[in-house]
Amino acid sequence: MSDREKNERNHKVVVPIGPQHPSLKEPGSFKITLDGEKVERAVVEIGYNHRGIEKACESRNYIQALYIIERVCGICSHAHTSCFCQTFEDLAGLEVPRRAHYIRGIVGELERLHSHLLWLGVASHEIGFDTLFMYTWRDRELVLDLLARIGGNRVNYGVNTYGGVRRDLEPELMEDVLHVCDLLEEKLKYYADLAMTESTLIARLKGIGVLLPEDVKKYSAVGPVARAAGIMDDIRVTEPYGVFREIAVNPVTDDHCDVYGRTLVRVKEMLEAIRLIRIMVKEIPDGPISVRPPRKLPVGEALSRVEAPRGEDIHYIRSTGADAPDRVRVRAPSEANWHGMSHMLEGFQLADVPIIIAAIDPCYSCTDRAIHLIGDGVNQLTDWAQIRALSIEQYKARGIDPGSIKIREF
Amino acid sequence: MNTEETILALNQHFPALEAVSNHPLRIFTVFTTPAAFEEALHFANLTLGYHKGKHIIGTDEGADIGISYILSNDEDVLLVLRERVPKSAPNVRSMGELYPSLVLHERELVDLFGVQVSGLPEGPRYPLPDCWPEGEYPLRKEWNPAYFNKQTVTYEPPKEEDAK
């Protein structure tokens, strides 16, 4: 008897979702077997975004490979290059200057902020809380603007290089980093309070997508998914690297083991990121920001890891002594968190599927919104005021005049 | 179990693995046969407490395919256990029962290196598309992306007379 015949006899329905994701702008396919509204079985099919990055690195030199690695992910690009550079530096025996470690740390924590803010917005949208979605994405712009000023780009900042960083932080920019931290802290405390008291949000997120501590170990889940099950899994603490050898991280854990727990962990981690950024900006030492790396690596292999916003990121390089890697392997944190996805979905309602999937914060590539052209005087960067003016124009064209609505300046 | 204790236990029970550490939380071993590897993997899981399957790295070793399994324990030590199989008969057994988190990586070995993994649970292929040509394994060194036609999804290496 075929699966279809068995399902028909048992009154089961298979709902294919995808390959376009039910909520996020990424390709992924899910075959959900339903018993009424309840998910009985879920088969996850991914791989639509496979781009052959590892093969591409093998046929290019190390400098070219770094540019490819930066594009593994549009959200945590800095985490990937930090890990790849760390692996290279480990093999080359390079001593990275302290100031470079601090700059890597500041950019890394800014990246964690924008990644978690993006996630909080997506999660809010999934549960129909679009006001919070708009608030968090507005706040995220502050961080993206800072990152654009540091590296010249909103998502692939190009800050890292072998032996250090390519961009220094001027005192004026660091003042602005602190100013944004002050603004964001106020907002984040409000969101944390909201997450802990708003009954609709709690009712919608609590008790769904459960992954118990034993399941976290079984499926090797990482990052906020593991920490929301009470497991202290943070590479910045268990294997401190770079600036985290000097500055201690207070890891955030929670024991809800569900989507609500993952929300609380991420919101609290943003407050911790702000604390870390303030310390790093205050204690950043003077000195060089990079040392000259070798063009070729000695024969050998190295395995390195960093704590990306989504969890443990592992990179591997094998060198045969040439100027190009013999083998590159990237294990992004999302790859680790997919293993437990079927288990997280089974037993819950069909309506919970999008938010359960989104709760692992699966990685997708996002693109630049605008480009700032240097040199010819043409500015294509659309700022907040221009976006607002454009939206008002658009509404007026539809016969609605939102001009009379007073919006508080942020 | 920390790095030193693990190395001691491994070298005592499996001296052929030549377990060494070049980093406080890393243990590397040499390539071994599938039978010896499986024994060591079970020992690492059941006796040494390496219950987390982190990662699998396939490598092209010329006439062989190298497979490195990266495991971890509660102390977050990364243990790399390895096996080597000939390209002509790349057959291994799935470790998915011991490590469900490695199933996806084993599917990668099937698609990208052409390793035949017996005992893999039913499920979709990963990560190549369904239309990918049979017998083409892109992470083998002899596979050249220049000969891959993206329009027709076919691999078209030059014929011997053309190369001459």
C-alpha cells in the first residue's frame, strides 16, 4: 500500500509547503502530514540555496576565498569571516593585534544586535504582531547605518582580513556607537518587558516548538535554541576567542524550551551585546589594526569556531602549502539547528508551523537596500526621512492623507 | 572528559588512531579503516561521553575519500575521528542511529563525494537538486566546474581527441 493510500485510509492529509518558505524570503520545502490540524510528521527538504561555495574557495587563493566566505550569509557575514580568518591565523601562527580583536568584537556584537532585531521583527510578523515588527526593523536601521559607516556596506562589511581588520574605528564613530547603544537599550528594555508581560504574545509563543535539553543534545542544536533549553552553549564562554579572552560574557539561558524561551534569550542577549560593546569601546587599546599575513599557508589543517548570532559556527581549512586552500568546510549554525526541526514541529498545530520554523532563525541571504556611490556626488542612500516622505506621497496618491498624523521623532 | 583524558583513553584502546592535540579543545586522529573507525566511534559515544555529532568533513585523498567525523562532549572538546574508503568502492555505514544530527552531513557525502552510505533513513537528497546528473560528484578533485553546463545541467568534459 502506498503512503498516499495509507493516508487516505487513516484520514491523514499531507500539506506540501514550499519550496518558497511560508514566511521568510528563502527557499525550503516542508511536507507536513496532518491528523486534523495536528502535525503528525514533518519532512524538511533544504538545499535549494546551495551555491558551491566550498568548491569555489578551493580554486581561488586565500584572499579571494575570504570574499566568498563573507557571502555565505547576508546577516552574519562578519561571524563567518571572523571564523575563517581565525582558522587561517591559527594555521599561519599569526598574532593578531589587540586593537583588531576589539574591533572584531565590536562589529560582531553590532551584528548580533541587528540579527536578533531582524529575527524579533520576523517572529512578530509571524504571529500577527506587526507593530512590533515595524518597531524592531526601524531600530535595526540604527545598527545597519553604523555598520555601513564602519565598513561601507550594510550587510557584507568587509571589516575582517587575515591578521586583523581592514577598518579602524575613529573616536567620533565610537561616540556614535555609544549613542546608538543608549537609544537601543531604552527600546530593548521595553521589548524585554513586553515579552515578559504581554499576554497575547506569551499565549502565542509559549509551549510550542518544544525542544527539551535531552533533544538539544541528541540533535546537537546550538545557539539560542540550545540556550533556551537551559544548556549553556556559547563559544564565547566555553572556548573564548579574540576579545572574549579579556572580556567575560554573561551567557543568557532560559528553561522554557520553546519558542517563547528562544524569544526571551534573544531579547536578553541584545542587552548583553550592548553591555559588551560599551566595555569594548571604553577599553579598546591603541596600536596597529593588522599584521602582514603570508600568501601561502604551511601544510596542515585547522578547525575553528566562533559564536555567530545563530550559534556555533565551525570552519575548517586544509592546506597543502599552496596559496589556495585544499579543502574548506563551513558548518553554519543554522545547519546544526535543522536536525531537530521535524521533532520541534511534530505534535503541534499547522498554524504554528511558520513561527516554529522561524524560531530557529534560519539563515537566508539578504541584499543591499541602497548603495552610496563615492566620488561622483550622486547619493543613492535613502534615509529615514526620505522613506517616510515617499510613503506619504504613495498614500496620498491612493487618496489617503497621513500628513496630519503626528509621528514622534526617533 | 577533558582533552588529555580522552587522548589517553583513545591511545590506550586504539593506538592505531594516533590521537594528538594541537589546541586545548581539539583532538585529531589519523585515517583508519571503516571497521576500526566504527569501533572507535562507538567507544567515543558510549564510553567517553562524546554524544554530540557536530559535523562531517569529506576530503579527496587521491584514490580514496577521507571522511572526518567531528564529535563533541559536555566539555566542548572537538574530537575528529576518521575513516578512509577507496573511490572505486566508497561504502560506509550510516552513524545516524548514534548521531541523528549527522544524517544531513551524511547525505552531503552521498551527493558531493559519491560515498554510498548504507542505512541512511528515508528522506530527500541534500544538497544537490533532483535534476543533478547521476555519477557527478562536485567535491571530488577531478570534477571541474568549468565543464558543467548550467543551462542543460550536464557535465561535459572534453573528449580525449578534443583535448589532444
